[in-house]
Amino acid sequence: MTKTIKLTTKFIETFEPAGKTTVVWDVMPTGFGVRFYKSGKIAFIVQKRVGSGRLAKQRKMTIGTYPEINLVRARTLALEAIAKFQMGGDPVQEEVDRQEEARLAKAAELSVAELTERWLATDALRSRMRGPRFGTLRKAKDVRSNANQIKRHVIPLIGTIKLSDVTRKTIMKMQDDIAAGKTAKRVKTGPRGIARVTGGEGTAGKAVRLMGTIFNYAVREGLLDKNPASNIPIAPSRKVERYLSTEEQARLEAVLQSMENIAKYEKGCAMIRVLMLTGCRKNEIETLKWSDIDFERGFVKFSKSKTGAKVIPFARAALDIIEAQPRLNSTPYVFPSTKINDYYKGIPKIWLEVRKRAKIEDCRLHDLRHNFASIAASNGASLPMIGALLGHTQAQTTARYAHLTRHSLHELAEQVSATIGERSGSVQN
């Protein structure tokens, strides 16, 4: 060792290493010193043999930097390390072993991509939605949709990150990147199919919600202590509810009348009419079976739907369209496909042609459901009644139509006021 001095805080702060890295050793304890780097960094070190004897291995270790720890604290740590060395312990090797253990543990830890694979193979298969659907098997197409979201947006951005390294900032950056279109691309889905992956705020919000579900699964499985995606602010989705005006309704009716006499459009037009008259979801009418319908009492029982099993009243006009469909012994479906035991899936393509001819290109097929609800509201239906017609299980789902019922109530108030006025006038006469 070089010459030793009594180390003091003043010495440490005023010493200049003369352009090279220099070590100054303390008088007590022996083996404790401070290293001054050319860069200006200052570190406390300990140099000691493991055990005793000239053949014992000599170790040098850094115990901290100044001013992160002060001289008093550094001496205390040095004494503890020197005591371990003298007893035959090896803090340096212990630290090497600890780092290697940590490295091996990190290597064995799941990445985000591996977690999503495990989730898709297990927890994704059953619904965790509260209510009648809890624990029921999810539709295969919904699981595939989740898988595509993960593959196209999540994996490219955070797939390789280990679970313990995922933070709230990680998820927020992922959300921002998806919203900015960094995952947008064209994906070939088959010999003639192309998927346009666009990203955007809506997609980003869905990705965060999906990862929140997956990280909750990781917490339940003991893979994470907490969910890094919880309580992350998500831009509200723009729920556009399109209603048909009287003129648009008339144009739509005229187009349906002209197209339903053409064989290739006949089935699709019939289904569009049923959607328009019942407010049902597309999949509910596509998969409608003869056994679901009670023609005598005017009800349809859906054993499976987005909100679980439910019974919905059908108007006579809708039932008449259904009764007019040919019954085939080879299939249970009201609107069958040409394939064996499958339902007709061509309605979206026909709707594109219908809305183009009716000049309502911005009207989605699902908007017929909103239109049904708006007409029910304009006829004085309350929110609970609208919810029952649409098969909603939660009141907040129907609450989007509250402004329509308020408008209807206003009209009702005007009618009551007018009637009172008429009666008052008749008394004066």
C-alpha cells in the first residue's frame, strides 16, 4: 500500500488527483481508502486478504461513492467488510454470486410476449365479465381478436420486456406509440386477404384495457405484485350513434323493396329488415334458430348473446318476415348458409350495397339498433323499457338514450299542457 493519512471530509473535498486516478489510504482501519478518478468521481474502497496468511487471496471492493455516503458511514461499512474478510468470508464473491443469481432469475422470468401466450392459452378462453357471462366460454373469434391486437400492437412495442421491468411509464408510452400510428402497417392475411392495421387513440385504449386484463391475470398467478396498467388514463371512445331521418328511412325502404326481389340479395334484405324491426345485434339474427322462436306468444329466446341468455319480444312484422323463410331439414338456422349446418354471413357485403344506393354511406349496420331505440324513445318508451327491448343487462348501457327519452317527455309535457288548455277553454265557453 502507498503512504497513509488520516482521511477527513475536508481532505476529500479539496484533494486534486493531478490528472490521474489516485488512491489515498486511511490510517485506520487498515485497508480502507478513497479513490479519486480523473473524471471527478470519488469512491470509498476496501482492500484486504480473505482469511490470513500471505497466500490468502487479496480482494478489492467499492463500498460506495461520495457524497452519496459520507466518510463516517463509509468507515462503518469498511469495518464490517474487513471483519468478514478476516473471518474467511468473501463479500466480493458474494456480490458476484448475488448478481449471477439475479441474472439467472431475470433470464428465467417471463417476458410480456410469453405472458400473453400463457394468457391466450388459459384465462382468455373464459369470460371474466361480471353477471351471467362470468366463467362462460368466450367465442373463438373474440379470442382471435385479442390475439391479433397483441400480435400487431403490443408485441412489437413491449413484447421483449421482462415482467418486473414493466412500469406504468412503459404502458403509457405503448399507448402513445399506438395512438401515434407507430404500429400501423398492412398485413397479408391470406392469398387474397390484407388487413390494414391503423392504430389510433381508440386502438391504443383497447390495447391498454386488454393489457390491464392480462396483468390482472399475472397478479392472480403470482407473477406480478401489482398491475402496471391499472388506473392509466384512457381517452374516451367516441361513441357515434347514428339515427335515420324520416327521409333516410324512406330511401332505405325503397332500396330494400327494389333489391329484395333479386335472388342474391333476398336473404340479406330480409335480415336487414329484421334487424331494423327488432334492434337486435347482427350476430343474434345471423345465428337465429327456428327452435329459438315462440311464434304464438311473439318472443325469441337467445341462448347465447353478448350479454348472455335472454328473451326478447318480436313485433308481428318481424315474425312475418321470419315465417316467410323456407324451413330446411338440413339446418336449424332461419337464415342458413349454403354450407352444411352453418348460418348466412353475407349480410355486411349486402349492407354496403344497400347503404350506397340509399345514400346513407355513414350508417353502420349496428346503427339500425340505435335507430330502433330512438324510435322507441320517441314513442314514449322509458329507459327500462328500451333496455328490455334491446336485452341490456346493465342500466348504464341504456343510459346513452336518456337524452331521447327526455325529448319525448318534453313533447308529452307539451301535449298535457295543450289538453289542459283545451279543457280550460271549454269551461270558459
